[in-house]
Amino acid sequence: MGLVMPNPGTIIWMIIIFAIVLFILKKFAWKPILNALKEREESIAHALNSAEEAKKEVAGLKADNEKIIAEARREKDAILKEAKELKDKIVAEAKEKAAQEAQKTIDEARQQIDAEKTAAINTIKKQVAELSVMIAEKVIRKELAEKGEQEKMVDGLIDDIKLN
């Protein structure tokens, strides 16, 4: 039972030793420990402030990036629009040039057809004239084969000339 019951002398020595340890800790360890805790608290607060500033800076950079991306998209759209307009212009010019070339070719073909038509008509007229002369010559030869017929025809022509 001696272990369970405290001895008054032991209690006094324990209080004295506790007071000495408390005094030594207060004198030499308590201030450095509190200073270390205070420094730790300040460094944590500083780190939190730095993190908050970094967070704000990242948000600002994100906003700047979004602005840059939006600007790049606008520039891309403007370039694409300009390229489309240029393409449409080139296509329209090519169509117009092709239409002009087609019209020029058609006009040249019409002129050539007219020239060939005129040449063909002239050739046909010449051939008709030659055929007419040949037919007339054959008819006259056949009719004038007899001497009496020749004299009769000459007299008829002289009479016609005198009447005019």
C-alpha cells in the first residue's frame, strides 16, 4: 500500500523539482519556444499571403491568356474572311475571263462560219453560172446546128436591138 499512498516528503520534493524545472524552462526554453512558434506562425501567414498573391497573379494571367486567345481567334477569323473574299474574287474573275474567252471564241467561230458561208455561196454562184453558160451553149449549138436556124436567130436579135 505504500505505493498507492503518497509520502508527504516525496510530494514536497516533487513540487520543488517541478518548480526548478519550470523556472529553468521559463528562463531558458520558454522564450525560444514561443519565439520559434511565433516565427513559424509568421512564416505560415507569409506563405498564405504569397499563395494568395500567386493565386491572384495566376487568375490575372489566365484572364490575359483568354484575352490573347480571343484576339488570336478574331485575327484567325479575319484572315479566313479575307482569304474567302480573295478566293471569291479570284473565282469571279476567272469565271468572267472564261466567259469573255468563250464569247471571243464564239464570235471568231461565227466570223469564220460567215466567211466560209460567203465563200461557199460565191463558189455555188460561180458553179451555177458556169453550168448555165454550158447549158446555154449546148442549147444554142443544138438550135443553131442548121444554117437556116442561125440566120433566123440573128435576124430576131437584130430586130430586138432596133426596138430598144
